[in-house]
Amino acid sequence: MADLHTATERLNLNGFLDLEIDPTLDLVEEINRLKREKNAIILAHYYQDSDIQDIADYIGDSLGLSQKAASTDADIIVFAGVHFMAETAKMLSPGKKVLLPDLKAGCSLADSCPPALFKKFKEKHPDHLVVSYINCTAELKTLTDICCTSTNALAIIESIPKDQPIIFAPDKNLGAYLIKKTGRDMILWNGACMVHEIFSHERIVKLRQRHPNAKFIAHPECEAHILDMADYIGSTTGLLKYTINDSATEFIVATEAGILHQMEKASPHKTFIPAPPENNCACNDCPHMKRNTLEKLYLCMKYELPEIILPEWVIAQGRASIDRMLEISEKAGLIAG
Ligand code: 13P
Ligand code: SF4
């Protein structure tokens, strides 16, 4: 265990267990063995690398993942996603051990809304109800009345009486899309996702000219000038379902590129083209989501580190906003399979 001791010290700096792995190990076999031995469940977001998606017990969008985290009877939840998702799982299942392969798998949207600043902002609008996109820190959830995800955001806003003023945080793009869809005049926090703000209008237009039969589909975290071009706008699950049910055989996809793995698996005869970013970088790969690797997943399951620990007051005060979201989703029939 000497190497674990050294690695745990390094965990503080790197955010993950930095240990050598025997190169002859079959990691997939080992992870499956650890799952059985420890009664662990692996929950993976669609934006994870395909090898992680393929070993997961459940793959889904933010809503599906939180519903699964709330209902699982596993002893350990291994979250192949980003920090706010693992925190949400911990808030929903505080008695379970929640592991995240890399603690530095953060989120630019969550980072764009520091709780201390938001608290001051909220104090200026005391009569407003706070709806926060689930892509925010656990502490921000303590300042939130109702959470939402991209799947249920519309249903959540529509469940609120029309005369009730709303602050929507932290995603200004999703917020602007909801204002357009609902006609509600919400106050928006000025946050955004670094991945969904990178798409190039000009390059998408050119790509569509070269693929005139392709449908252009986009996640609502994209900017309005990108959404205005879309044939369909939806959450990752919505986009996946659309590609399965629509008769088109070509799709240009404006969201994180990890979702293409499930699209290709579900419709092997169809072609999926990632929407081009502003330059030739791989910017539609989320650098936070992609911090998780099969190696880190294996080590985290073996040593049960890094673990998500939250102060009790954060769980006590933040959980209500997620529970309200889950209740409204259930009433609206938005239950992931
Ligand atoms: P959904 O999982 O709700 O589609 O949101 C995508 C996302 O950005 C998660 O980080
Ligand atoms: Fe956050 Fe954007 Fe990455 Fe999702 S894709 S985790 S919103 S930075």
C-alpha cells in the first residue's frame, strides 16, 4: 500500500490516482470484476470516450443519470462524467459512496457561476425564483429553488406561475432559448459552456451546402445564431432519439462529439458529422469530460478514490432543488429508461 499512500498524496495535486498499472491487465475484465465484487454501478454521460460508454451500466443525459443515481441499489456509484454530476449523485444518494475517476473533471458552465457572486446577485432580486441548470456546483444548488436539465427545462419553466419572476442560471444560451420558447421574461446569469460556444456559423453553412440532405441538429447550450439554423434542438437524449426516428440518413451534430458513438451504434447505416468549430481544434471534445480514462476508472474502482464528499449542510439545503426537478419531470412523464 506504500504506492497508494504516495499516490493519495499526489491525488491532491492531480485530482486522480497516479499509479502505474500492469500493462498486461485486461482493464475491461478487471473493471467488470470490481463492479461485481463491490456491488458498484458505473453511470456514464454520453460525452465520455466510447470505451467508457461501452463498459458503463447506464449511459444517459444529465436527467437520466440523476434519476438513475436516485434509484440505484448499488453500494458504490462510479460516475463517469464531470464533478457537478457526481455531486448531484451524492446529494441524491448521500448514504452511498460516490466516486469520480478525476476530481478535476470540472465544467466551464459550473465555473462561470461562483456561489458567492450569485448570492449577491440573487439578493438584488428578492422576489425572483431561482431556476438553475443542473450544470452548477452543489453550493449553487443551495441558492436554487428548482434545478433543470436540457431535457426538462421547458417543462420546469412552464410549471411556474406566469406572474412569478425568474432568475435563470448559469447558462445564458439555454436561458435565451427558453425565453424564446416560453415568452417568459427571465433574468439570465451570464454563463456559457466552452464547448457549445465554439461552433462556426460560417463553416456550418458551408458544410450544409456540401450535404444538402443532412439534418442539422443542435443542443440548446449553443448560441442563438447556431440554434436558429437547426432542424431540431434538444438534449443529448433528444438528439439521439431524433437521429433514430428521423428518416434522414445524414446528420450534422452541434454538441460534444462523444454522443456520436451512441448515434452510430443505434443507426449504423446513417452518417454523423460533428459540427465544425471556429478553428481546426478538437474544441467540440469537452476537455473536462475527456479527463476520465479507462485507466483512471480502473484505479478509482480498485482503491475507491477519489471520492465525492459534501458538507452535510450542502446536501440538506441543496437537495430540495433537485427533488423538485425530479417531481416535475415525473409529472411531465420525463422518465429516462
Ligand atoms: P444533457 O446531458 O442534459 O444533454 O446536457 C449536456 C451537457 O452539457 C452535460 O454536461
Ligand atoms: Fe460543462 Fe460544457 Fe463540458 Fe458539459 S460540455 S461538462 S456543459 S463544459
